[in-house]
Amino acid sequence: MGYDNITTSCFNMKHTIESAQPLTFHSDYDAANGILTYPKEDRIVTVRHSGDHEKGSLRVDRRDRKEVAGRFRLSDNMDKVYAYIETDAFMKGATARYPGMRLTLNDPWETTLCFILSQFNNVKRIRATTKSIINRFGPKIYSDGVLVGRGFPSTEVLQKRKVSDFVACGAGYRARYIKAAAEYCTENLDLESLRGKSYEDTKEELLTIPGVGSKVADCIALMGYGKLEAFPIDTWVKRTMERVYFGGRTKKEEAIRELAFEKWGRMAGYAQQYLFWHGRQQG
DNA sequence: ACCCAGGCGGGCG
DNA sequence: CGCCCGCATGGG
């Protein structure tokens, strides 16, 4: 069994894992030892991070090298990203506080399910519910004949379950959205077919999924398809934008979106992740 | 007890 | 259209 070491620069595993992205909800992270595990198709991926955010390395099974490099967007040049988005003091403060926090790139259905669950919910419970769905309905994963975990359940599998099955997982009123979205993505919309489309076209298609509105569609576009111009506006982003850039005045979502596009353009997604996480910690 | 959570869909004016 | 409200449930 061979391992690869992937060298990293400007990569902080802790901030990246913990910042309410799909990995926050379905991976296991041992922060003290820098060990991350998560399911990917028929394997449990294990990543050992050493070093710091400036210079470090990731030790992975050779078979997972591409998956891990893609998942953490290691080919993004963060110096360029920061140069692009640090257009004001607040954003400079945010990037200085969480240097090396990356956006992640995840499977579209996995992302869709996580963010349907995220609506009007808190991080802890989103995680508990996601884990419960995986543990009950995910395909078993074996290594050398030993059960080592479960994978992310497909739309086909979840579409066959009852709404009450998702209630039992703690999904609350979102249970019917999960059922409907799984049905819809099995019968009417192949999420794989959206790859390669523009941000605008991707979002338009995603909005036809039951339980997916503007914010969740932007999260899927950003973290499921890598559309970096997507700018999800949730309660924290709205609150922080109003406080920092609009003198505390209440603004409509469209006005906030316009300013974000002016300030951060094609890197708005990265700006949003820093704005969200920094703003959230500040209260 | 009370408020809030990475919002959405439906109904009303 | 735009606005407003209910929504399941657990954590702080």
C-alpha cells in the first residue's frame, strides 16, 4: 500500500474543515493530530496533515491523491485570491484571522443534501442529521473484508425511503424536501449533467429542485460545482454586510448581491466564505 | 422559559 | 410581483 505526500502552502486544515462546508457535516476530524477521514464513493479517505498553514504536507493513500487535491482546491493560488478580494479593511481582517481557509469542492448531490438540511438549522444538528442519514442509508464500505464505514447515499437509494425515515434522522420539516429532491434528481435532473455549465445556468437548474432556493442553490454552485462567482447570502452574511458596508441599515438581498459583485466579482465565493466565518465568530 | 439556527414554499394583498 | 408567515427540533 503506497502513500503520497502532497506539499501545501497557505492551507489551514482546521479552518477549512470547520467552516460549515460539506466536510464539516460528514467527515471526522481529529484536530489535535491533524487526521481527517471521510467517505468518497467506495472508499474511506484518510488525510494526515502536518506542518502549518504556510508550509505543510498531506499524507494520503496514493489512490486518493487526486481526490484530496481536488477536494481542497489545492491548485488555487491563495496569494492571488487574497490580492483579489482584500479590497477593504474588514476583508483583510477576515483573511488575516483565518489564513489558509479554503473553499472545498464536493460531490453535487452530497452538497445538495447537506445544504437542504442547513436551512433554518444550526451546524451541530446539520452534522448529526447528515451523519444519521449516512449511517442508516449509506452503502457499506469494506477494506480487506472489514466494514470500515459507510458512503454517501445516492439519490436512487434515498428516493425509495419514506419521509418519516428522514424525520427519524432528525431532519425535521426538511424531511419532505429530502425525499422530493432525491426523487427529482433521480427522475428529472441529473446533477452530473450540470458540470461545465455557466454559473447562471447552473443556478437556474438547481432552483428547480424542491427545497432549494436562492441561498442553497448558490452554496451548491460554489461548493458542488466550483463556481467561484457564486455568493450565498444567509443570515450571517446579510447581517455582516449590512453592519460593515451599509452602516447597519437593513438591505434587500439584491442590493447586497450587487455590492458583492462590485467588490469581489469572480472571487465573490471566496470573499463570502471569509465574510461568513469571520462575521459569525464576531457575533 | 425563550430565542435562534448557513431558508424555503405557499398564500395573501 | 413583493412581503410575510409557519415550520421541526435541539442547542445556548
